[in-house]
Amino acid sequence: MSAETYLLYLAAVAVFFATPPDTSQLLIVSNAMKHGLRRSLWVICGDLSANVLQMTAAAFGLAAIIATSAQAFGWIKWIGVAYLVWIGVQLMMSRGGLESEQAIPEPRRSGLFRMGFVTSMTNPYAVVFFAALFPQFIDPTAAILPQLVILGVTYLVVDGVTLVLWGWAGERVAARLKNMSLTVINRISGGLMIGAAVLLGFKDIAPER
């Protein structure tokens, strides 16, 4: 792939992420507000791991299966919606007094990783998106696999940096609200989760970012 093609792809990905927060961003903000950016990095790792599998599926043509099977597409989509709503309702129903940040129990890393992975993996649009995006920047006269690796790694780096920035913003907001009760913070976090579910349920074709 030429340098011009790569820079065009990089610009396209950057523009794509320069939009209002999507499902993954809201998920990271919610977790960073409640647990801090450091712990939320495990959510980001789960999200990006799912993206790797989705890119692999797209590369092997599984996107066509999902795109042509409306039933499978719908089931995957609404499982993800239900999962986010369940998390959001749990947060909104939990209570806490004027507890300090140290009093908030730290979640298991595996649980945070699973949250990011499941949320991203149950987005059926992602595989279709990658299958539609990558061919636009691939030179068919050159080796395909190295180009797919370059495109995939670039997307993951931009996505990861974007999620970290959203997490940092969420942590800063939580710091300003540190005198607020844990109940209120839980409700804000839960509301963000449910908002992410709404986006996942009604958005058009787009990957889990």
C-alpha cells in the first residue's frame, strides 16, 4: 500500500472517531467515573480484543453470513442491548451514602475485560463495517495479509487512544463530583450504560469503537 493510501485511511479513521460518543465510549466513561481510568483499561482491552476477532471474521468472509442472516443479526444485536441495560439498571438501583472513593469496591479485572468484550462482540454491525471499510484501501496487486494487518493495527491504535481519552475525561468529571454521594454517581453511570444500549439498538452500520 502506498503512503498516500495509508494516510487517507488514517484520516478516514480519525474523522470517524471525531464524532459524539458511541457505545464503547459511553461504557468507558461510565467505568472511569466509577472505578478510575486505570481499572477501566481492562474494559478497553476487552473492547479491542473483540475488534480483533471481528476484523478476523471480516477477513475470512463471515461478514457475508451475518449480513444475509437477518435472524442471527438481530439476535446478536439485542443480546448486546439487553446486557448493557442489565448493567445500567443494576447501577441505578444500587445505593451508597457519602462514601469516599476508597470505599468503592474495586471490580475484578476479568469482569471489566468481559464487560468490554461482550459489549463490543455483540455489535453485529462491526464485522460488516470492517468488511466494507478495508477493501477500499487495499491494493489487490500486492500481498493482502500485510495490508490487512496494517489497516487493523492502525484502527486498534486510534480506537485505543480515543477510548483512553474518553476514560480520562470521565475520571476528571468524577473527580469534580467527588463530594457527591455514591448513589448519584451510580445513577449517572447507569444512565450512561442505558444510553449506550439505546445507541447500540438504533444506530446504523458502524463498528463498536
